Amino acid sequence: MLDLSYDLPTVLPQLLRPWTTVPEAPAQPVRLIIARSRYGRVAVAKATDAIVSIMELADGRKTLEDLAREAGLRPAELQATLQGLTELGAVRFSTGS
């Protein structure tokens, strides 16, 4: 995760359009997830409160039920968030042994 003092993701789409003066990023904190998939694709996404909580709590030992409870999420919310993080390349699951 990357904490920034300016909301750069808000400005990036503006940079793709024609402009004569450089768009200014709002001075507001933003937390980003930067991940690389197993295929080498780099992705960046804004981290929601749910994502931050999951990333801080996930230790490889907790069950999904424990993680959902400790993060204050319903199991379906946790599953959807983990699916998105997996597609982004931010988390990987092991089957254990």
C-alpha cells in the first residue's frame, strides 16, 4: 500500500484529455494498492476501508470466517473484496499442506 498526501488518481484521467495548464491534484490523503499479477501486469487501485482492514488483518493463518468477523464484513463482502484483490494481483491463496 502507498499513502499519498495528494489524490493523484483524480488527476490522471484529466491528463489523458487535452489541457493547457497542468491539472492540480486535490490536497487530500489517498491510499493506493499497487500490485503485480503473476503475468507481470502492474495495477493500481484506491484502497477502500475494507481493503485496508483485510490487508492489515490477513496473516496467512486466519480463516475466512475469522477475517470477515475481525474486519467487520459480511462473508459475501469479504469474498467479493478478496476476488477483486486476487484479480488485481494483490493477494494470492495457498492451498496449504
